[in-house]
Amino acid sequence: MVTNVTFWSESVDFPLLTILTLIPLIAMCAVLFSRSTVIAMSLGFAGTLFSLFLSFYVMSVFDPEKTGLQLVEQQRLFDFTYYSVGVDGLNILFISLTAIIALLVLVYKAITRRTVDWKFVACLLGYETILIGAFCALNVIQFWFWTLLELLPVILLTIHGGTGQRMRWVITHLVQYWGWGLLMTLAGFLLLGFGLMDSGHALSFDWPILKQNKALLQNETLIFILLFCGFAIRMPLFPFHGWLPVLAERGTVASAVIFLVGLKLGVYATARFVLPLVTEAAEQWAGFVVTLGLITIFYGALLALMQINIRRLLAFSVISHAGMLVIGIFCFNEHGLNGGIFLSLAWGLASAGMLFSIGLVYERTHTAFTPRLGGLFDTNIGIALLFFISALSTMVMPGTPGFDAAHLLIEGTIDEYGWLIAIAILVGNVLAAAFLLLAFQQIFMASSKRTIQPFRNTQYMVRMEPVIVITICSLLIGTGFNTEPWLNYIERDPTGMSAYYHKYDGKHSNGAPAKPAGSAAGDVQHD
């Protein structure tokens, strides 16, 4: 199948995606040059606001009716590779989510003023650059380098704003897991590129070229294992999850929030680079992946029920949800894919809302242990509503964006795997409702276990709290009652996006889906 491509010059007057990536990078360089906290906050807000504006502009010029890639930019770097970026239904909303969360993290820091200085702002802007660059990348090696660079701000933010002891052990734990993941994904990407050479094709790491010539690839099973296991660490799936609860417990809330978007890179990368390129191997291993996903759902949910540290509880919640997302993506149909991607976006925003809520609670009580909390609803209604609405979205209740997304995912699961797997997913979601509602009851509704001192912090800007509460609640409720405009960005004609994941059913002699029709854009070509 040939991928249809619309280049940036056909839609806008400037390379929009490259500029969107460079804006926070330029702001970061200015922060590093100034080394002033006051100037850094101003530059941080300017950079994140401009990035948010450009991300919305990307959405405005994106045409959901076209199949294939849009706003594509390509520049030859070497004889065998290109700088290549573009957007389609898989990544366009992740870019906007990154920009929104980065801005809200700065607002949170302005509210609490906890360990905020120019170093934190520089790391945050660098992290935003890396995530936008990774989501836009269409060259597999380019994508890998962005994920390699991501390790640096994660380490710096954890060291700079983390809590608790044994920070060196936490960083070592993180580097061990991520290091193996990076090595496996690099090996898989190299096998993709050099596999074309072994079949007589020119060396290339460009995603459209690899997808167009995937019938020539060799060692598909090995490539699938390397890429899937590498991305499973990032999602994270059981048993590759060990680093996340440790990091969540000792890391700062602000860094954990933006890191939530980074976790979605694992889901996105699986949908972008694994299934379209090694589809046959993915089908052969689908039963194993679904089994792993079910284990992850129940393992994460049961461990979450046992936690008394709310940060660890939310970490195991993310792990449980990762199992559901990977099952949706491996449904090999349009409903499962669309539901998995949209649910990933909804849960990213909802998890950020719960983390912000817990962070604001921590500022008042200086504890993250639920047995020490209670009775906070009357005096902290806004924070309680933020947690509650975010939790409802995580539980995929009607009126939240997670409801329609989960409905699509379940429908795709039933079509592919039957009712038994779908029922198991729903039972796992019931467990998610149990531990989230229990946490809400223990933190906000139950009688306080200890005397809470009156909140006094002259640096704490209480009047800015509604900015986070209103923004996240409005996005969750607004998209929940009107999901169609957002699903239009993800849902494509069946011959478009869903054809990337066409099952090998013998309908095509070369094992590849038919070429999409009806697009005005040209086929991808390189000089």
C-alpha cells in the first residue's frame, strides 16, 4: 500500500510542524541564557502559549476528509535518511494534548511555587520539544533519537523536584528499564532499514517507504518482538512496569503530569510503527499480546486497590489502563484502533487532572497517604470536583470522553475476540471504578484521621487554582458531551487509517491492503 502525502506547501505558507517543535526549544535556550526565575516563568508561559496556539492552528488546517499524511516536511540529511515530519489521525491530537498539559504544569508551578526556578522551566520546555518532535516524526531513527533525549529531562526533573530518599536508586531503576527499551527499539528499527537492503531496496528509515515496501522485510517476528517489548516498557505493560510506581512515588507531581503524555508514546508508537510495518507477525502474536493485556488490567487494578499512597495508586491505575489500550489497538479493526487512540487521549487528560488534584492536596496536608487524609471536601470543593470528574472520565462514565472511546474499543474487541474478552475488560473497568471511588471517599469524604492545621502559605496563589480546575473539567465535560468533532480527527475512511492494520486474509496476493482511493494528494516519493 502506498501512503498518500500532502506536503506543507499545499496547505500553509511556512513549515508549521518544524516551527511548532522549535518554539519551546527557543524558549528553553532563552531561559538557559537568562538564568532568572522571574524571566524564566515569563518565557515559559510565552513559549507554551505560543505552542498551544500553533497546535490549534495545526488542527484548523488539518483536513479530516483526506486519507494519509498531511503537512509533511522532508529534508534529506544523508544519502539514506530524511528529516521527515507529518500529521494524521494518529498523532494530531497528541500534539495538542502535549501543549495543553505543558501550559497547565506551568500554571501549577505558579500556584504552588514549590521548587520552581529557571532550571525546572528549562527542563519542562525541553520536554515539550521532545514530545512534540517525537509525535511528529515519520523517520524511525528520528523518532528513536527523540525518545533517547526524553530520558534527560525525566532524570533532571526527578532529581530536581523529587521527594523521598534513595533518589540515586530511583534513577538507576529508571535508566535500567528505559535503557533496555531503547536498545530493543533501536535494534528493531535498524533491522527494518537494513532488511530492505537485503531485499535489494535502497536503505531507508522513512516510515512511508518502510510501509510501502513491508512485503520485502525479513525477520518480521524478531522485529516485532524487539519493537513491542521496547514499547511495552513505555506503556507500561506487565511485567515491564516496575519503574513507574517507583518514579511516581518519589517524583514531583508537576513532572509526573507532563510525563503522563510521554507514556502515551508507547501506545502511539505501537500503532504507528509496529502494526503497519510488521502486520503479519503482529497477527501471529496477537493472542499473546491480548493475554498480556488482560493480565496487566487485573494486576494493575488489584495492586491499585492495595495502595495507601495515592501516587502509587494512580501509577498502578495507568498500568491497568495500558492493558486495555493495547487490546484495543490489537483488534485489527477500525473501531478498536479509534477507541484505543481516543481513550489514550482521554485518560491522559483525566490522569493529569487527578495528579493536579493530589498535588494541590499535598500542598495543604504535606502527605500523600490516604489513611492520613479525609474531610477535605467542604474546604476544597474545587480540588475535589477536579479529582471526581477526572476519575469519572477514567471510569468511562457517560458524559465523559472515555465513554464513547471505550464503547468503540469494546465493539472492536467483540468483533475480533468475542464477548468473553470484552466482559473481562469491563470487569477490569469496574475494579478501576472501585479503587478510584474508594480513594475519593478516603481523601475528601471520610472523617479526618488527624487534625489538619489551617492552611497558611503566603507564596501559594489560591486564586489561580480555578485555572487548572476549570480548564481540565471543561475539556473533559465538553468533549464528553460532544465527542464527534474530536473523533473526526481520528476516524478515517476504512480505506485510509484502518487499512494500515488490514488483516492478512488472503485478499491481496502480496499480503498488503489495497491502495486507498479518493485522495487528492500524491503518492509518497523521494528524489
